Amino acid sequence: MNKADLVNEIAKVVCTKKEAEAAVSGVFQAITKAISKGDTVTLVGFGTFKSVKKAARTGRNPKTGDPIKIKAHKAPKFVPGKALKDALK
């Protein structure tokens, strides 16, 4: 399922496809803004979105095999909630 499919599924529940697109985009923007500031977004039963700090490390260029330095950075992380895990069993 991609974003367009998600919008179509939500449009079946709400009034129009335009409103569904606005809702989906709004949720994605709010989550992105929150985790970029370092906040955690918890959707009970679904999961938690947060940012984690990745330390600097040495990696390898897959084409040449040469070592390269990877800078420290923040990365997004999603931890699924219990209800989501149980739904997949």
C-alpha cells in the first residue's frame, strides 16, 4: 500500500478524497515535525515514532571495498505497539 492507496481507504470513511489527502498529509507532517525536534509520537495500540542518535562509524564502500567515514546523525525509528504486533499473529 502506498500513500495514494491509503488516501483512497480513508476517503471511504470520511467525506471526500480531498479531505482524506489533507488528513493523511497533516498526520505525516505532524509526525515528521515532532520527531525532527526530538519529541516522541505515541499512538496507543499502533506504535511509537521517535528519533535516535547514530554514532559516527567506519563503513565500507560496497563498490570498491574502501573504508569510508560515516558521520554521526539522527535517524527515525518506529517501534510497533502491542495491538499491531498481535494483529500480525
